[in-house]
Amino acid sequence: MITQQTHPFAEFIKILGKGKRGSRPLTQDEAYRAMKMMVNREVEPEQLGAFLMLMRIKEETCEELAGFVQAARESFNRPKTSIKIDLDWSSYAGKRRHLPWFILSTLLLAENGIKVFMHGSGGHTENRIYTETVLKALGIKCAESFEQSITQLETQHFSYLPLRYFCPVLYEMIELRSLMGLRSPVHTLVRLLNPLNATHTIQGIFHPSYRDVHQQAALLIGQQNMAVLKGEGGETERNPDAECLVKSVINGQLEEELWLPLFARRHPKADNLDPNEIIKIWQGRGENEFAQATVISTLAIALKILEKVNTQQQAHELATEYWVRRNKQRFI
């Protein structure tokens, strides 16, 4: 009788799937080895689906997330030429209730000489508008490689690189959402990738419990300066109608800071998500207090994590200054 050899990846499914008493989280090393096999396409489709959904049910620990990110980062084919990038900004959730006003926050940073590298993915969830779509409407060309991103960062201080161009295997896993009906750990780990080793990173999440996981995972993988917040719609965007707790790593130390609401009442969701409205507000051809407050308050948090200011008040003042003297002719 021939005994069939157990597949090496089965080890990790077994750890997660042995039931309430027998299962346990992966160690950081086990998570690293599991993701290493996944990004190297050394797992069967059935194994991939089982693993992702078992992780989805139990949710990732900071050690698991750190191991996943380490393995994913090693798979990138980074260019030999590199430049100092100030801020890594992840954008994977898409917006459903409001336009992605945070894009203007990143462009204001770029206008003021701060290099912002943004990466993301779109289209994996219905009824959402994604960053790549909006950038196209604004006439901003997305990069298609790390080399193109570096060129854009050198010339215009901003670049957006879709995930499909620098890690196709993770992009394929994200695209499984329409097949599975659920998000997976990949939606979490991509926010922490920091592909071009920016000195500072900022991430938005939807579920508040993930703030701690992101913060502690960042520390485990050696990110010295990062911030994570519950963003509007899950994007890296502050909702000025609600209080915003920012968890961070500042020079290697865990910190947190509460930003209070800017309005006493909540604004209704937008009637439609027309990217042309973003151009209109940038050019000063319309009034939208929610949009302006979102841009400025999101920018303020970024300026604080970048250590351009010391206090929240200074952050809001500098962000407002950036907004007032923006180049209104940009999209004409």
C-alpha cells in the first residue's frame, strides 16, 4: 500500500484548523514560512482558500501579521536605485459614503516638498470608488513599476503604484474577495508593506480592533515611525465628524493620541461620488465644509507623524496654511 505524502503547507492549516481546543495562532516564524510558500505559489488552490478563511475566522495576531509582511516584502523585485521617501500611504479600501478627499491631503504634502509613495488596489468590492479611478479623473498617471514611481517621486513628490504591478500574487489573493465573499488577511497585510522603505508610514483601517494589531506588528518588523487610524470607509482618512484615535510608533516607542471631532453634528453621505467634485473643491469653485475639513484634518495627522509640528494645534494651522496657498490652477 502506497501512503500519500502530506503536503508541506498542510502543517499550517492543521495548526489553525484543529478545533477550539487544538488550534492556536501561528508564531511569527510559522506565519513567515506560510506566506513565503504562498507568494512563491507553492500551495494548492484548495489550501490557499482554506488557510485564508481559517485566518479570517480567528483574525490575525500581531505576530502573524508581522511574519506575513516580512515574507511578502522579500518577494518584491526592488530597483537598485533608491531615494529617500518621507511617507508611505496605503490605499486599499475604496470609499462608499464620501469621495476620497484624502487624495488632496497627499497632493498638498507633495506640493510642499514631502515625498509620498502611495500603493493600493481597487475593484475588489462592489459599489466603491477607488483611488486609481480618481487619480485618472484628476489627470494623474499611475506608475507601472518601482522605477516609474521613483522617477515620479523625484519630479513631482507623489506616486501611486497599484499592487498588481509590484506583487501580482498578493493582488490575485485580494481579488478572491468576490469569490469568497469575505476579506482575508491579505487586505490587512498589504497596508503594512511599505514597499520602498519610506521613513514614515500611515494606514487606515475599518475595524477599531485592528489599530493595536497594526501598531504592534509595525514594531515587530522594525518600522520606527508609523500611524494607524480608523479611517472613513477604511481608507487613510480622518472623519472630522467623529473622534479619531491614532495609534502610532514614534521613534520606536508605542504611543496614541486622541483627535476630537471638529463638528457637533454628522454630515450626511454624499449624493453621488463624482471625482469632478474633487477638482471643483480644489479650485475653489464650490463650498463643502466636510470636504475641506477632511482634507485639512487628515493632512494634520500626517504632518504630526512626520514630526513637522509638535502639537495638534500646530498641525491644524500648518495644514490649513498648505490648503490656503495650494496651486488652484493645478487641474485646469
